[in-house]
Amino acid sequence: MRRVVFRATIDSMKNTIIAVVVIAVLGLGAYFYLRNSSEKTPVTSEKQEITDDTTKPSAQDSVPVTKAETVIGTSVGGNKITAYHYVSAAPSITPDTELLFIGGIHGGYEWNTALVAYEFMDYLKENPTVIPKNVKVTVIPVLNPDGLKKVVGTTGRFSPASVSPSAEVVVSGRFNANMVDLNRNFDCDWQTEGKWQTKTVSGGSKAFSESESQAVKQYVETAKPSAVVVWYSSAGGVFSSNCHNGVSAETKMLTKLFADASGYPAYESFNFYEITGDMVNWLAKNDIPAISVLLTNHTDTEWDKNQKGIEALLNYYMK
């Protein structure tokens, strides 16, 4: 009887030992499996991020922009001239490139040049990530608020339905409150009288005699933009600038980029008739690359064309 009990005890101990060994082996196996799995997890996650980057917007694309505005001056009639600034909100990044876009220098006569500038601003609001982190975009949609107000009844945003039906009123909107053609008031071949097609127009009493051109001068001299685009109408083309110093290599590049992307023809200069006191030529005189983008007519903004041209310039200046 004792032998039976003793053998049963031994058998029980063997079973217990075997169970302990099995549990230990299973436990060690589980430990190493979990450790290996945890060590592999970061590698798997990193690969997933790389894969995602090929199908999703990059980090650049996820950065919004901030918008600010400054009043750079007032018109002869006392209306504000406002510049709107768009920069990337990426931390610790200060843009080293500023692109300046100007519309409405001929007020209500070329009211579509103000509208295309406003459409550009709408585009930036809806697509803020098109602005490179190193670029500041500044838009002056209405440089001649007095002339615009004559034709559309306001100095700010408007619709084509607000445009005066009177051809005489529309033509008068080309000039500021002093009846000066602002695009004849800058310091490149300035004269008191300039030409507009076959007409004689006032270039002001001296270069920069008008508060509107003074506002641009002061802004440009302070901000020192890397490039300037000015909208006019109507001829349908992209025109380089120069003031008897030849077209700079950078201006040639901007002209080609905008023209190729937009589909507008490119011209080395505006030579349909003699122009004095022109703004973009004054910019060229001061070694600032500048182009004139002339819309095809006086009513359409041709936004699709201009969007492509603008995007080409933004990509060109991206670092």
C-alpha cells in the first residue's frame, strides 16, 4: 500500500515538473515573440509613412498660410490703397522671396484687371498650400481706386454688373482724380504728356507726382520684391520690361514661364506705340524683374490662363 502511495506521489511530482517546464517554455516563447514584434513595429510604421507620402500631400502641402493687409497709401481722392500679404504659417520659416502682383492701375477702364487680382486672392484662400514656404505673395488689387469708383461705384470688390454702361464714364475711369494716367507717371522716360494709343494723356507734373505712384514706389523700395507682375488690358500677351538697359535674364525667364504656362504669346517689349513713364519699365530700371500681363479684352479675367501662369512662377521660386 505504501509502495502504491509512494509511486503515485512520484508520478504526481513528475507531472508537476513537466507542467512547470512546459509553462516556462511557453512563457519564454511568448516573451521573445512579443519582444521581436515590438522591435519590428517602428520599422513597419516608418515604411507606412513612406508609402503614404507617395499618395498624400507632402508636409509642405499641409502647411496653411496667414493673410495680412497693409494700407500702403491713399489715392488723390483719399481712398485707401491696400496690399494683401500671404505667407506660409510654417514655424521658424521667414520667406526670403516676395512676389508682387498689381491690378487696377487704370481703374475702371481696365476693371477686369482688378477682378483677376481678386480672383487670385480667392484662389489663395481656397488653395493656401500653393504658396511655397519660402515665398511671400503680395497682391495690390486696385492701385487706382478713384478711377475704379468712377465706373463701378466702389473702391473695393465688385461684380461686372456694377460697371457703368456709359462708354464715356468707363474711359474716364482710366485716370485718377487729377486726370493723370498713372502708368505715365513713373520714372522711366517720364514726360508731362504721354501717349495712349492715338490720344495725348497727362503724365503728371513730374515723375511720381501722384500719391498712387508714390505709394508703389515706397512699397517697392521698402519690400524689395523679387519679381513683379502687373495686369493690364487689352492686347492678350506677356510683355517683358526694360528701361534702355536691355531685358534682364530673370525677366526673360519670367516672361517665358508665364507665357508658356498660360498660353499667352510672349513679347520682349511693348512696341505698339511709344510709352513714357511706364511702371514695369521703371521697375526694370531699378533691377527688379517685372512683366506686364495684358488680358485679351476689357471684360474677361481669363482666370484659367492666369492661374497656370501664376503657378508656374510660384514653382519657379520654390526652394
